[in-house]
Amino acid sequence: MTLFLNTLAWQKKRRKRDASLYIALWDCERYMRQAHDLTGVRLQSSNEHGIGCTVISLTVPGTQGIADKTEAETATVTNNWIAEQVKEHRDLLGAFACL
């Protein structure tokens, strides 16, 4: 459990830093909120725009760049999180796995 919590904290810092490379700093918080709200904002937006199914894909940099075996468990943590998010909405959401 400690590894899981440490991984989540590390990922959050990294994602925010990485997102700031592509997203305007003044809009980064909104972007991060929307990126993580898979079953709320995304499903609502998809429904409003007539999108039948949304496939979630991990953005770069992904887990493929992690060389340390302990940190590489991030792929498993990420896959489990995504699976948990989409399991109640399998007709509307899908996801690619991290390898």
C-alpha cells in the first residue's frame, strides 16, 4: 500500500510537470481535472457530442520510459486504475493497457 501511495504522489507531480509543457500554465489545473475525470466530464462531453465509445490512452511520457523495476510497477498501478474507471461503463469507455 505504501508503494502504491508513493507511486501516486510521484505520478501526480510528474504528470503536472509534463502537462505544463503542453498546456498553458493558467489552464493546467482545469486540464488535469478533466483528464482524470473519466466517468464524469468525459462521458458527459461524449454524450453531448454523439460519441458512442471513448478509448482512453496514456499520454506521453508513458511507462515505457521507466527503467527502474520498482518504478516500473507504475504500469500495473495505472492499468488497475484505468480498469476500475471503465468497468462500470464498458459500453462507453475502453482503454489501452500500459506495457
